[in-house]
Amino acid sequence: MNQPFIDLLTPFLPNLGDRPLTEDSRLHDLGMNSMKAIDLLFAIEDGLGVSLPDEDLNDATFATAGSLWAAVRRAQGAVEPDDRAAA
């Protein structure tokens, strides 16, 4: 995860507090809900200039910071679809 992604994601996680955001951080546990996920999706599109494909708009993608980061990287073209397990 890079700093711009962390900076974009952090305001959507009211329960994060002073804890560091890691790839294993569970977004739901940190306060993410379906309404915030929609707002976050728009923020990702505007702030990072990517649009997540429909197949990535699911609970698994928004489960952890790392799973969301992997989807963003795929949308940026940094990871080939066949490399999803390694992302």
C-alpha cells in the first residue's frame, strides 16, 4: 500500500484511531459500512484516477485494506488478472 492510498482510506475508518493501517486491517472492524464504501469508491475514482470493475465491487474486495489495495492496483494495470493471488 502506498501513502496516497492510505491517506485516502483513513478518513473512512472512524475506528482506526492511532493504530497503523496494515494490509490485514479489517475495514468493517474499523468502521467501514456499505454507505462509506460507496463514498470511498467515488474517492478512489477521483483521488487515484481509477475505476474498479464491477467484479471487484463485492465484500471480498472491501474486506481488508490489502484486498482493496490489490483491486486498486489491478485497476491501475499494475497487476495482471492472473496474478490476483499474489497481489
